[in-house]
Amino acid sequence: MKSKLYILFLALTCLTSACKKLDIAPKNVIQDPDVFSTPGGIDIYMARSYSELPIEDFRYSPERGFNNFWIISPFSALTGEALSRDQTRAMPENFNTDPNNESNFWAMSYKLIRETNYFIEILPKYSANFTEAQVNNWTGEARFLRAATYFALVKRYGGVPIVEKVLSYPEQTVEELNTPRASEEAVYDLVAADLDFAIAKMSESSVAGRANKYVAAAFKSRAMLFAGSIAKYNKVNLFDGDKNLVCGIPAAKANTYYKASYDASMLLDGKYSLYKKAWAANDQEAQYQNFVNLFFDVASPENIFVKQYNYPNTVHGYDAYNVPRQLMGGNGYSSELNPTLDYVELFDGFPKNLDGTIKTLDANGNYVLYNNTLDIFSSAEPRLRATVILPGDVMKGESIEIRRGIYTGSPAGGIKKFVAENSTSNYPTTNIVQSANANQTPYKLPNGQLMNPAGKSGVFTAEGTAAVSGFSIRKYLDPNMPTSEVLENHSDQTWIELRYAEVLLNRAEAAFELNSSGLGGVNYQQQAFTDINQIRERAGAALMGSPVDLTIDVIRKERRKEMGFENKIWWDLKRWRILDKEQNGKIYRTLMPFYVADAGKYILDARLDERNVRYTFDPRWYYEQIPAGEIAKSNKIIQNPGY
Amino acid sequence: MKKIILYLSFCMLIAGSSSCKKYDNYPEPAETLTGSVTDIASGKGVQTETGSGTRVKLLELSWNDTPTPYYFYSEQDGSFKNTKIFKGNYKISVEGPFVPLVQNNASGTVTVDNSQVLNVAGTSHVDFKVEPFLNVEWVGEPVYNAMAGTVTASFKFSRGTANPAYQLDITDAYLFESPFPYVGNNNKDDRYSNQVSYSGASGSALLGQTINITTKDKLPAKTTLYFRVGARVAYGLNYYNYTEVKQIIIP
């Protein structure tokens, strides 16, 4: 009996077990076939990669890194474009140096590079599910993303390890995986090769926020211009033990890269155009409105590559942090970005001294009296008005009142400058009433009316939440957002990462550099001239008369005016290798309006920043410090010079 | 009861036998390295700033050929002393406002290498004779202008190297002022320190001539201040060459 039981047991175990596979993929983890079998799956994969793409947008600051909501130390306050209460020194990207910080850029980038490499390797296995055009397009897209990431790395660190395959551990040994830094040139060449692939294989159009052939071309014009500038202007070289030039590019390569930038920008010719929907010739008001609208029209023919936001799912706080003080929202933030007088003086259309500084004194050295603070700017370049809120100009239907104080002395015989030129000392207290903060005590004017010493948007002596430079930012501020909605994490305007104006500026610069190094074949000088004049015409600025007026400074100045406050200028100043010369104990200038009580008029005082904020750019920062943790991980990663 | 004793003895066994006493199996760094960076021409120490000027680079060769470098900064006068160095075989060089000790050609081949290889044990000493980019020297004593409350410094600079590759344009000269003797570009009082910039070759035209720079604003009274002049060429990390520090008692 017992033996029968054993037989039955044996039969049951031997015959009925092992019918199902035990080695199955976990059901709660999404598998490759789930993702790579439908276009929807690919979209999801791409959406994640795009969200990690290092774009210095509304959610980036050099203090806190990418995808951070708290942008109170704005990027533009590192370059002399703006002054900010919370950014009071020059610095490199700070989020980068903390070895334990998950947001350290180096580690973050290689995650995204792995994702793109994985995509490139896996997609062909599932190509039967798609058309050839789709596979080509997506492969190109992945290589665009990889190029953008390597470009973000190389512009920070110089040469970095090149990883073009998915690395597997423990299948591969540590020795195999330990990759040294490639030369800076090799990384730029990889960026170029990836973008060339994308240009060749991708379709001509895409949904907003995703790359296509022309996005890749525009991006290439940017990246190659960087490479050319490094080759031409960089002075710091670093070789590793194997004679790889990890910092620096041989000067002989400059023209190759400038030419690559130039050629890439030509691909966009006729495909995009400058935004001129509300523009009208000889109409400053229309040109002003057109430049404001440029940043809000989703159908703008100028937008090449954008990053979209959508309340309440993906949001930022640009409006809440940057509106003028008098339009402050419920979170109590405002006025983080206050354009410097140095930035305003780049533009034309108001009285200037011979050295290009604003002229607010008469021939005797006395202040000129104005009826209101905006008078001097009445015929200023429309692009300036659209970028900067000038004191007294209108925003959201309100006149933005910026006033430093009230002068109570007599205007008879003229008012002399309050503080000496190039002095950072505070204003004297005799004959000047001022306010420490927004809780003001009104001053009784001679005509009996009451007036607050400072304007509604500042400037206060002890509170930084005000127009500390005498100006406030307008670019990208939503002109229609009600103050009740001006809150953190409530804005959702689109970030324009690449617009056609930049491509024109890239081309003008590359063309000029090629022309000045004597390269013929094309009339580069004429091309640069046409491009710059296109930008100027749209901006409402005076056109250049002749190509021979072009200098490298004209082109760079145009770039600073056009691209100001778009988080690009810091990189430009770095690749031109001029930031250490510009910021050497530099104090930026401000414009302080005063009301003259006895005259009922305004005076404007141009002076150095009263807060005495100094900027000194350390030349080491041209190549950022590689996080110490990354150096410690590998004996093959060498640190950049000086750290 | 028996159980408790068992547990207790188990705990004691764990506590008593684990975690030993030694924290490390390698002797602590106890060797001393001293040295100096001197001008090959004058034999004087090459003046620099503390904490961001001349620094010593140590490569410990005992374990591999490409070690992670260990750096420390020299004193203001170019001398250095570090009493916490691991015993070992080091390749030592210095980086600062002078012709680099290790030079590459354009293809990355090391053409000049004046590093020194040294077994550091006990107290070891190493001297580097270098060619500073510039020699910056006082001309007379800095003068206090009682009326204006400023200090005027007279100085001159000259080339410290005959190597034409390092005879670059002088970008600026700077009179540094600080209430502390460790005065320099990284430790200066911006209200009074004064910088004079030279564009193009205009600085080179002043080589060997006496130059005056005056502090910017009225200095505070009844205090002791320290002054120093720096000048630099645009090379590498734009280090300054300095004069020695002078102390002035402001009445």
C-alpha cells in the first residue's frame, strides 16, 4: 500500500511539475517589449529623456541646478545683465561641487547618456514593429539627445569620458569600464557626428518640444561655434598622461569648427524666420509689442526648440520671482532680476556721453530735470523697452514707479552730483529723504501733497526686494497674468531654448571669424552684415550702413542685447574667454531716479551699485571643477587645472 | 538566569573581540616636507598669495604611475612646510606665478620637466629655482599723503624670464591694501585697493619704469595697514607676482 503511495507521489511530482516556466520577467516592472512595440511606448521613453535634458531654463539656476523650482539666484545675475538681491558675487555653478549631491551635473548627465545609448542599441531589435522612417527618426532623436548632453558636459568640463555603448557591470570588468577623459576636441567631434546623423536621418518637422532635422542643425550651429571659440580664444591647456588634450583645442581647428557652425546654420535658411507678426516699419510701439509677443506666441515661426510647461502639471515660478515689487504676488517674492545700467547702455536711443554711458548731466555737471522718469527713454530702442521695464513704463496697466528718494534742497543754480563718479558710498542724508523699506512715511511736498520717498517698486535702503538697479525685467514676464495668480509654481509659459535669432547671430559670428582669418570662397562679411541687420531691423535699432563697420565687438554686443536674460550670455562670455577681464573687482552700474520736491521734476543719477557688490571671475572657472567624488572613483579621471 | 548569563557573555564576547583598536592598517602621515620656491636670478623667495597662489603638487609614485595629485599651498614668501605627509616616494613640483616646471609641446609631449623625485621620510627638504613671470619691486617706501588720507606706492616691474614664450603682455598692476599682513588679490580691501589695467602692449612699455599707484579712498585713521603691489601677465590662471608686504601705521 505504502509503495503505491510512493509511486503515486513520484508520478505526480515527475509528471505534473515544471510545466510552467519559473524564470519569468517580473510582472510589476515594465519590460522592453512593452515600450518598444508601439509608438506610444517610444513617446513615453522619449518624454523621460527630454525631461532630463540639461536645458538652462526657467527651472535652472547656477546655485541649485536643473529642474529646481526655487530660482532666486538667477543666472543673469552672474553676467552683468542683472543685479539680484540673492546673487551678490561671481561664481561658477555651485550645485556641481558637492560630491554627494545627486544633482551633480557629471553624474546626472551619464544617466541620460546611458538612456540614449540603451535606446540606440535596443530599438533595432524591435524595428519590425515600425516603419523604417520611424526607426530612423527616433534613432536620430536619441543621438540628438546624446549630443545635447555631451555638449552640456564639454562646455562645463572640457574633455569628458566618451561612452557610446551601454556599459554592463558585472559582465564587464572594472578595467574595461574605467574610461579616461577624451580630448575636448574628440567630444566636440562626437557632438558633431551625432548631430550630423540626426540631420541626415530625422524628419523635417516634429511636435513642439521634440527635435527634428532643423533643431539638430540649429543646435550644431551653436555647439560648433563654441568649439571654434575655444580653439581660438582658450589659453588653458591640460594634457593627460596619454597626450590627450583634455582642456583646450588646437588653434588650427578654429576655422574647421566655425565653418561647421556656418554650414549648419545655412540649413535653416528659409525654414524659419524672425517673428514679425505685430511688427511695422517705423512704428516703435508696434516693434515693442512685437518683441514682447515673440516670447508668448506658440505659433511663432522663430521658435526652433522649446520646452513647454503646463499648469498644474509642469510649472515654474518665473513671474512670481521676477515681477516688479508693486505687482508682487502672494508668496512675497518679486524683483529678483534687475537689469543693470551697463546692460541698458548697450542699447541706443537715449542721450549718451562720449564713452557710451547715459548722459543725465548737463554741460555744467548739473543734473538734467525731467518731467518724469521715462522722458529720457522716450525714443529708446523698442527692443530695450520690451526687455527691460524702464522706470515709469507700464506693466499690466500700471506705471511701474521706481524712485530712490526725494531731493528736498533747492534746484536753483543746478543740482550737483550727489556722490562722486566711481564712488560706492551711500547717498548723503542732507536734503535727501529716503525709505528703509516698503512701509514708507510720506513726505509733504511744497504744494501740500504727500509723496512716498521711494517708488512703489523701490528703491529702498534696507530692503532688497525692489528694483535695486533702477530697472526691472520685462522679457518673459506674462503681461496678462493677474496678480492673484503670480505665485510660485504657477507660471507655465514656454521656454524658448533655441530661436532663429540665435542662429542668425551664430552665423554672423562664425562668418565674421572666418572672414577675419582670411577664408574666402563665400562673401562671409556680407553674410554677417545681412544677418546682423535682420536682427536690428526687427528690434527697431539703427541699421548698420556698410559691411566694413562690422567688428567682433559689434557682433558680440548685438548678441548680448538680443539674447539677454535667456540664460545664454554666461556661456558666451566664457567661450570668448573675456569674463575674467570683465569681472575683475567689477561693480555694475545703476540708475537712481530722484524727485526734486521744489521743482516738481525728476533727476536721474547714474552710479555704481550702492550695495557695493563686486564680481571677480576666477579664470579657473573656464573649466569647472570635476566633482571630487568622480575623481575618487577612477584613477583615470584627472582634475581640471587649478582645483 | 542561565539564559541571561549566556546572553551577557555573548554580548561581552562580541564587544570584547570586535572592532579591535587600530583604525587603519597604515602608519599615520607623520613625515615632514619643507621647501622653498626661489627666483633663480636673485635667490629670493617668489612672493605669492596664501591659499590661492603657489601650490605644491605631490604625486605618490609608490603604488602607481598615475596617482591622484595631492596639493597644498605655500606661504606668502614661497616657502612651505607640511608635517603630515605619508612616508613614500614622491614626484614633487610647484605651480604658481612663474614659468611652469612641467611644459608640453603642442602634441602633449613633455618637453621640460623640472619636477623632483624624492623619498619623503623624516624631514625632507626640496628647493625649486624658478623664473617668475615678473619681478615686482618697491621703489622707495610707500608714502602716506596726510592731506588726502591716501597711500601712494612707487614700484617697478621687470621680466623674470628670458624665455620669449613667457614674456607676455602685462594686463594690470594692483595696489593691494588690507588690515592683515596676508594681503593680496584674495585678501584685499576693495574700498582702497586700486587696480590699473593695461591694454595690449601698453603695460610692456612700462617695464623697468617707476610707476605710482595711489589708494582709492580716504584710509581709516589710527590703524596699521598692510600694502603690497601685484602685477601679472595673462598666462594660465592669471597669477599675480608680488612685492613684499609693507606695513604702514596710519596716524
